[in-house]
Amino acid sequence: MFKKSLKLNYLQNFTKLNLKQINYYTTSFSSDEAFKYCAAIVSKYDKQNYHCSLMLPYQQRKSALAVRAFNIEVASIRDVALRQQTAFARFGFWKDGINSIYNQKEVSNPILIALSQVIKNHAISKSFLQRLIQSREKDFNQLQPLDIATLEKYGEDTASCLLYLTLEICGFKNLDYDHAASHLGKAIGICTVIRATPFHLSQRQCYLPMSLTIKNGFAVEDLFKNEIGDNFSNLIFELACVAKNHLNLSKQMSANSPKLVKKAFLPSIVCEDFLQQLEQVNFDCFNPKLNNRDFYILLKILKKNYFQ
């Protein structure tokens, strides 16, 4: 275990980079520096998936972190762009960047530099990268999703696409593994919505399906005013059950898969831990016990990776 701890410390050291000192529009990046930049982004903004990615072999790890850094940048547009015009200009920047890479044109953004190496080394599908952009672009002006199927579609276009890309990076283009990734991505997408619900409501945003809010007698305006009754836990329970079913299907489909595929599916641990903790607090998504789980999840990731 001591050697494994040393290995983890080494893996974390290669991400040390002062993001505050970097203006990636003016700074020139080598390929190695671009990959380190991507790793630092994921380490800062997506710690749990960062730890999952560290379990991959070195070349696959670098590439997976580059894809996740790209996803973080695209996903953050909604939060940082104050106007629709600005947001769609940023979406356009990433679309043009992806097209430039596949057209073998030079790029200067560090994430795009890293992605160009990923595409060169692993021939990942352009369509999955495009879907990561298109789903966020479509979501920018979208209000409350109509039903669970809409939420599942969003999980498919975001979390599942990240898993498809990770599988391709690991050398697998297999319909059975993709099917398992599809279910896992839907589970992750639903869990992400549940986890983020307190923040979303504080920002007057609601991503809980309209079909469930109506069924449980909630008006969105009441939720924005924090007028949440006992039925709210029933709503979260219904969503959690859907996520759990997708998670179980994914685990069944990938049970006999190669070790590298199982490494690609390590984010299932993050999803499973959240659902377990949510059940323990009676599906109260506002309970602070659901937060600050990074260390415990890391231990579960290490156990799964090395001992199972």
C-alpha cells in the first residue's frame, strides 16, 4: 500500500501548474505543458473524476484528462457567460477548434493542443466531442426538462460521451461496452442533477423533470422560494431509483469486461457512493453530509482499482 501511495503522489505531482499565472490566449504551450494544463484543470474543478483518471495507464491517463478538461471548459460557459451572444461565441470557438484539429490545422489553445495529440494517438470520434458542445449549447436557453427521458438524453450526450471517448482512448470500440457506458452516463447525469439541485434552485434554475414536480405537487416558483415540503424527498427518490437502475445495468453489462474497461468505468464508484449516501440521509439532497466525500471516494477508487 505504501508503494501505491507513492505512485499516487507522483501522479498528482505532474499536475502542479499555477493556473492563475496563465493566459492561454497569449501563452505558447508545448504538448507536455498542454497536457499538464489539462490535468491541473481537472484536478481543480473535477477532483473525483480526476482521481478516477489517475488509475489509467500513463498515455491513456493524459488523454482522458485532456478530454475531461475540454468538457469542463465547455460546461462552464453557461456559468461564466453573462449574455447569450458571448456564450454562443465561446461555443463557436470550441467548434472551430475541433474542426481545425480534424482538418489538421494548427491550434494554440492548450486544451486544443492536447486534444490534437489525443486525436492523433487514439483516433477518437469527432462526433462525441461535437455532442459535448451541442448538448451544452442546446441547454443554454432551456428551462426545466419535460420528463425523465429528457434528463436521460442529456446524460447520454454528456457523461456517456465522456465514457465513449475514454473507451476509445483505451482502444475499445465495442457496442457492448458502449451500451454499458450509455447506462452509466445516464446514471451519472441524473446524480449530477440531484447533487446540484440546491445550487440550481438558489440561482433560480430547475433541472428536475417537470413531470415529477407536477406529480409531487410542486410549482417551480415555490422551489425557488425554498418552500419545499416532505414530498420533495419522494421526487428525489424517484429520480435516484432511475439512476440506480441504469447503474445496475451498466455494472451487469461490464462485469466480465477487460481490466482496462473497468478502469474506464471507475466513475461508477462516484455515482454509487452518492446514491448510497443519498439513501442514508432519506433522499434529502440538501443534507450537508452529501458534500466533502473526495477522500472517501478516493479510498474506494484505490480499493476497486488495486484489490478487486
